[in-house]
Amino acid sequence: MQFDPENKTPKYKQIIHSIQTDIERGVLQKGTQLPSISELSVDYLLARDTVEKAYRALRNQGYITSVQGKGYYVQSANDKKAKVLLIFNKLSSYKKIIYYSLVNALGDYADVDLEIHHYSVKRFKEIIEKNLGKYNHYVVMPHFNLLEEEDYLTTLRNIPSSQLTLLDKDVPELMQPVSSIYQSFDKDIFSALEDANELMVKYEKLVLVFPPDENYPREIVKGFKNYCINYHKAFDVIESTRNEALAQGTGYVVLEENDLAELVKKARIASLTLGKEIGIISFNETTLKELLGITVITTDFETMGRTAAEAILNKEKVKVKNPFYMIRRGSF
């Protein structure tokens, strides 16, 4: 049994997780007799109540069964659905794409529950403490408030590495071998802008609209600045388009949809033609942007969800940089 007396996770939850994992991996086959409560208590220096609590939970979840006078046995190795907890930083249209891609790819293998931490490390900690040991897999999008970022590592480390998959952002500071389907935000935006170099000649200046309070990765700013410096393009980084006076020959890279709407409205009022006199690139593809003809730079959200599901189904650890590209339309 995988059991660490130094781990802060409650001991009964460690017992639950260890037995669940061995059943899911086929190490413990259906009908296998488990150690008795007394044997487990003696071997691991545990209180009987601790072992009884773990066995009771496993029995209630359908993993094991008890036979009067004989002991505890594995109830099911393969016919019980796995449980996946998907934890997003926020809800949005593209998070919906990831969710359905993951669910559809997992099919009948697992049921998926959804939680939102809203960039709060405190909220994330509460979610994990409430659900640790109840799921076979935890799929986490680790974007947090910049002031709290370091604190979330402790909570992530409480999740068994074999059960953890990171989405959208890799966390090398975790120092554990976990699955990660991630974006490289600085390199992605640099490459996307570089691939559109022939369009950039229309614009004397590029402006990144980067909101200060939306917890977007700072690597986006780094990649944008690196591109402008490398290609000798005048640039600026602003927090909002609200007070921006549009100037002909300027290209905007926008993260928030509110700023996108403000730019389009101002361009129409000033009779500036999108894609000719003024340019707009928006982050993350949506159906509305497609209908409006807005150029986007975006990761492939459907592939992200599907890749995470495949890693879970294949029971393997993967490190995959998710595809990122520009979809050219008339606005740039």
C-alpha cells in the first residue's frame, strides 16, 4: 500500500486512494481479499478507527465488499466508472469547448464533475480538501491571482502525481512528474505575430491591451514586447481601450471581449476601415468573432480537452504543448 505518514493528507484518505488506484490499474483484481483491519493497523501503525473509516468509504463507493466472518474483498476492477474532477479558473465560451471535448473523449470511461476556483488559491484549497480521495483523476487549470501564485503549489502537491493533469499552463516549480497540456504564452504570441509579418507592414505601431485585474499570464506581455523589439516595431501596452484615441496605422492585440467591442465601435464612429486603416487581433476563437470577421490568435481548445482525456484513458504521463495559431480574417 502507498502510505506516507509524513503526508498531510488524512491517513484514511491515503488508504482510500491507494486501494482505489490499485483497483483501477488492475493490481487488485475482483475477488481479491484485502488485509484485515487488524493486519493493516499493525503493519502501518494505524488506529483501527482509521482503517475502518477508509474501508467503510470504499464499500459505500462500490470498490470493495465485506463478507461476514471472512473479511473484505475487491468488488469491481473494471465495471465501475472512473470519476474525474475538472477545475477551471473561470467560465467562458472556450472553457465550454474544453469541457465538452474532454467529456466526449472520455465517453463511458468516466463521469466528469466541474468546479471553478475563480483565480483564488483559498477557493482552490477548499475544493481539493473537500474532494481529495473522492476522484480518480484531477484536471486543473492552474491560473491564480498573481499575489497568491506561490501558495497554490502546496495544494497541488497534495494531489497524487499519478492522478493530476494540468491544463493550459505547465508548472515546472511543482517538481513532480505530472501530465501537462500547456501553452507557452510568450513563445506562442511571438510566433503567431511573426507568421503574419507580411500583414504588419500596414501598421506603424502595435498596441497590446492587457487588463491589470484579469489575471492573464504576464508571459503574453513578454512575448509581445519581444516581437516588437526584434522586428523594430513601435509598440505600447495599455490597460483598457476606454480612453484610447484611435490613430490610423495602429494595430491592436486585444485579450478582453469588452475591449474588442469598444475598439470596433470606435473604429466605426471614426470611419476607420478594419484591416486597412486600423487592425485588430483578438485572443481566443469564438463563434461570434468568426461571424464578425475578427482575426484571432488562439490555442486549439478542442485538442486540449481531447489530449487530456487520452492521457487519462491510456494511464500515461504526457507533456504536450497545445497547438497555437492565427486565424486570418478581415480585421487585420
